Amino acid sequence: MKPSPLPETPVLLHARGLPDSWGELSEREKDVVKSLHEAELNPKQAAKKLGISLNTFNAHRRTICQKCKLDGVGDFWIFVERCR
């Protein structure tokens, strides 16, 4: 395994090779990620901030995972952190 190209990036993130697919997301999906940052990563508060139900919020999360080829919720949270 090669060293991480970004010294401040933990090796675990580099090894997973998560995509940098921000450009593939729709504006609403980007709003979902931004609202998570503003709500301090609380999905329920983020959904309320956007004026949508938690089920709709989770549907956006699943779509983001599919578009960015993320394997589950854990990779989703890492992706959200990398989008900060």
C-alpha cells in the first residue's frame, strides 16, 4: 500500500479509495450533505431544517450512496466528513 497522498488524511480513508463524486450529486442531494454539517451530523435535525421527513432524508442518503458507489452508512458518513 502506498502512503496517503495527503499527509493529513488518515491511511484508512486513502485505502478505501472513496470517490470524490460531489459533482455527480443533484442540488437537493448537496443540500442534504450541507444540512448535515449545519445540524452537526444529526439526521433528524437536518431533515427538519430542509423541511422534509426523515424517510425522505434517508431516501436522499441512499441515492447519494448509489451515485457515489459507497458501501453502506459508514462510508456515507466518511464521505460527508470529506465534503466539509
